[in-house]
Amino acid sequence: MRYGSTVLFVDDVPAILEFYRRAFGFETRFYDDDYEFGELDAGGTVLGFGSHRCGERMMPGGYSRPEGGHPSGVEVAFLTTEVSAAFERAIGAGAVPVAEPKVMPWGQTVAYVRSIEGTIIGFCTPLER
């Protein structure tokens, strides 16, 4: 077995796919209008988005929307050597700043934004080992 992808369930899949294209340069590799499901090529892995209707359709009786319309408590993290530039580009595309870039005690630089649908996005330099 190997890891395949992460899928986030959102209200408006096309808007989210466009946000990730503008904010990070990720291109849509697949979109199904009927199921309201799309995937991005996120630099060697897949990041997927399905509508809440898609979740209900795929998991009848088993899908639950996040409470109160809030996003799920999940972070999507991207590795980059240019944390500050990625942080600013995301804000320029409509993300909300959460935490400015800073160097952590273990040497990694990190920053956080909230995407247009509410998911926390982290930017971090690769961890030196």
C-alpha cells in the first residue's frame, strides 16, 4: 500500500481549484462536473477537492459536514525554500494571513494562511536531518 492523495470537501470545487492555481501554480489534472470532484497536481502528489454533495453521494449515510459550516481541522502543508514569497502569493490570491513566517527552534521556517474555503495552509522549509 502507498499514500494516494488528500481530499478536502468544500462548497465550491471550481473556485477552490482556481484559488490553488493562482496561489500556488498547481494545475487541475482532473475534474468531474457531475460528481463535483477535482484533483490538482501538487508537485508529485495529488490534492483533491470534492463538494459536500460529492461526499454525501460517495458515502451515503456516512458523510458529515463539519459542524457549523466551519472547515475541517486539517492543515495542508507545502514545502518550499521561499516561505515568505509563498505566503505573500497566497495572500495576493485571497488567502487570509494566520501566522507570519518565522524560524522555529529546530531551524525550519514556517508560516500559515487560511485559504478561501477556510482550510489552514502551512508553508515550511524542508526539515534538515
